[in-house]
Amino acid sequence: MPSNPFVAAGMIEDPRLFVGRKDELNAIASRMKGDQPTSINIVGEKHIGKSSLLHYFVLTWQQRVLNNSSNYVVIYLPLRGVDCQTETGFYEAVAEGLLNHVQGWQQRSLQNCWKTKPLNRQAFSDAVKQWKQQGKLPVLCLDDFESLLKYPDKFDNGFYDNLRSLMDSNALMLVVASRKQLDVYANEHRFVSSFFNIGHTIYLKELTTDEAIELSRLPSRSTNGAALSVDEQSHAQQWGDRHPYKLQLAGYFLWEARQQGKPIKWAKQQFKQQLTKAKSPSKGQRWQLWLRRLVWDLPVRLGKIPQFIGVTVGDIGNWSEQPPVLLLYGGRRTGKTSALKYLPYRIQANIVPLLVDLQGAASATTLKGLAENLAQQIIEAARRLPRKVYLPNSDANKLAEDPFPALQTWL
């Protein structure tokens, strides 16, 4: 029985089955070939194809660089692996990957600098700089960047500063795949390293129409012809709607249906079920949804309808009776957090601004813990004001019984 050419989950490892992304691939190669290599952040939602893009680039980069390809060593490194849960483990994984991609005759002159034990931050930095002196640029394609954020005690600002220093000296280039921009993670996790302001960002979105058609026409692994019939290709394009994961999923079940003698209706049902399963929110996402409900619904219940208006810090201090609920919004690094922190110094005494970090609150694992965290942050924020305010503690018993109404009553 022939193998299904469509990859319904995970990374596409067979380069023959990779479709599209030519602009993104050429953009990575272009920034790699410059006199000053520019590190890149590949940003995209789950299942959009970040891992497949990085892996395919590692397999095919020489076709795009052509001249002076011997000056580069390009590796793919999935950060979710157990080897990358410590800083030393990360360095050792990088060293192993680099040396595995160096041609035999170059091994001896390039491997000695990686033999230092333990391979710590200083040793890693020294080895990368020695490679630069020998005309070699390591290009690290780092997948699933979020995995490093799970270990802030292992990967601190010093770790990221060292990487940034190597990047700035043109000794190292990174291609980092993540679901959000790196500077967003810096704000969420309170990192101050300039590493997170990485040189260039490429946003990975849906495929073009031509790329979607090409994907639906993938050949069978055992033949040169298209795996799907013309009618099946049409269904795949309709269901997939240019999204790479949906197209792969549609193609996978359409192919399975034909192999098993099942109707198109069965394939569509399986497609929808799997898509619904993939979209189901995780436990952490459910808490975030609950937080949004709290932040939005509670003011409405109190009779305050949110207003979306342009406002300055000074304007906020002018409201006394029935102050409205406001949304302060703006682009990255435009000063939103700074404005909130500055509020206590620009308002009258009858208004008490309390800064609450919802990212921190979302780390709670129960509704009771979430409500207690919010209340405690409010109490502590009040004590830090220029004019200290001492608020009563929340009722732990009531929060345990029904957190949402109890928090509302306390407020």
C-alpha cells in the first residue's frame, strides 16, 4: 500500500514534500549572505509551518547561497528537546550540530575549540569567535523558542546578552522561530536583554493561492502522479483555505478515504473532528479566557462601559465623578507601561491607580488562586503608591466557594 504524502501533524522532513515559502526562504538566505549577517525572528501561529520552514532551509540553503557556501555552517536545533533544558546542554547541542555539519577535512582545525569542559558561557563564546577567525559563520535555526522561557533560572539575561554580543560582532547568526515576537516575550517575562530586539522579523502567514494549489497536487511517494484526483484536490483547496495545516489535514483524510474505499463525506467529517481537536484550548489558555471575561465583564456589571478614546496621562487625572473605563493601546515600545507607572504622580488624591500584571496572574492553576493573585497584587500596588493606601485582605473562604462573585464583592 503506498504511503500517504500529506503530513497531518508535525514537521515535514522529506524535502520533496515541502511546498512554497520561496520569498521567506530567499529572505533568510539574503540576510545570511550580507557583509553583516542579520539574525531573524520567524513569527507565526501554531501549525503555520515554522518548523518545516527551518528544517527545509537547513537542507537547501546551499542552493540559495551558492558562492562562498564554505563560509557557513547551518544547523536546525529544536529547543523543546531535553538537551536544551540547561545552558550547558544548549551549548553542547549546538557544538554537536555544528561539528556534524563540517566536512571531514575541516574537522580537526574546527573542533578543538569545542573540547573545553565544561562548555560554559565563556567557552562557547570563545569557540564561536575562533570560528569567525577561521572564516566560519555558525547559523543556528532555533525552533520552538518558547521552550527556553520555561527555564528562566537557566536562561537568564546574561545568557541572552552573550548571544546578542556574538550576533553584534558578526560571529553568530540566529534564525529563531516563535509564536510571538521576541520583544513581546521580553515584556511578558521581564527580560531586559537587547537580544529580544532581534534584527529582522518575518511573519509566516497563509500560503498563496498558487502554493495552496501546488500543495494539493503533491505526488504519491511511490509514483510521479498527483496523489489526489482533480475532484479531491478541489475539496482539499476548499477545506484548507490556503492554510498549510488545514490543507495537509484535508489531503491526508481525502487520500485515506480513497485507500479505504470511504466516501468524501467521511473524509470531511474526520477533517472537521481533527481540526476541532487541534483548536481546543489548553488549560493555560482557558485561564486566559477567564481573565479576559473578568477584565471586560466586571466593569460592565459595575455599570462602566469601556470607552475607546485617545487620552493623555494628564486627562485621566481630570475625571472625578463616574470615571469611564479606558483602553490604553498603542504599538510596541510606545510607552504604555511607562504611562501606567507614571499615573500616581499626575492625578488627584481621590483616584487610586493600581498596576496589575495579568501575565503573572495567568500563571495560577485554579480560579481561587487566580482571584487571590489579583487581589494580592492590588493590595501590594496600593502600598507602593506615593500616598500609601492600605486595603483590606480578601476573604479566602468566599474566594474558594465562588471566586468571581467574591472578587467582585471585594472590589
